Amino acid sequence: MGKAIVRLDSVAATKNPTLIKSVKYMGTGSTATAIENGNFVAIGGLMTGEREAHKATTPAVDSTYFGLVCTPEVEYDEVGYHDLDTFSNPADTVLRTIILQKGDIFSATAEAFDTTPVVGNVVELQAGTKGKVVSTLTSGSTQVGKVIEIETVGRFTYYVVEVQ
């Protein structure tokens, strides 16, 4: 099983760079932790001594300022197999997140969700980095969007989410 892959189909952040945030993922507190693309993080204040890198942590179910991890998949190691499904953001590195806007559309592989989505499912935040897939929005949780389509591109299946 590979790592999550995210695709930015139609998102405002590609035209408005103020919606792109550089972050360091610190897990649930202060320990730098690796994270996959397609996961969600709560975005906090700037890291000590930084002007651009914000502290990112595991979101809560009701987080309101969060980002979708979508660091460009650049592999410098030329030895062995490398494809989109092998990329991960190592601990203690600055990574890219985007602040999603209502109407944005992104796609991710099943590894970005807590369970395999179907069209019509709601994606919401949970006390974890993967999108929580439910049939109806859970009371008190933050809705990310709704699954509107399932697409197979090559050997990857993407679940298309429209931000609500």
C-alpha cells in the first residue's frame, strides 16, 4: 500500500498565493513528525525565529484554521523505485499547505481518508490528519467538503472532493 497522493484540480491557492502556507508539522505538540500529502493540519502561529514557517499540528474535530498538505513531490534519490505513491514529507522539514476555500475542488487517493469514500459522502476533520468520511456531517465537526466523483487515472483512483 502506497502513500496518499493529492491533486489540486481547481483551488484558489493556485491563483492566490496568500492561501499557501509554509509549515512544519509537529504532530500533537512539539515533536517534528513526518506526514503524507493529502492530510490535514491545524495551522498555528509562526515557529520561533521564523518569518514564514508556521507551526502545524494534528487538527481537532472542530478546527477552523486548517490546511491541506500538498508539498510538490520532488525525489532527489535516484536509486530504487520512486513514484507519487512513495513520497512523504520527512520530519523537521518545511512543507506546503493550502487553505481551502468554498468551491475548491481537490482529489486524493484512498490513503488520505480514514475509510474509502463513495460519491455523496461528507469529508470532515477528525482528531487525526486523515479526512474522516461520513454519510452525514457529525454535529460539532468541521466539514471539509463532499465527495462528488471517483476517477481512475492510470493505476491510481482519486476521490474528488468539493469544498463546502
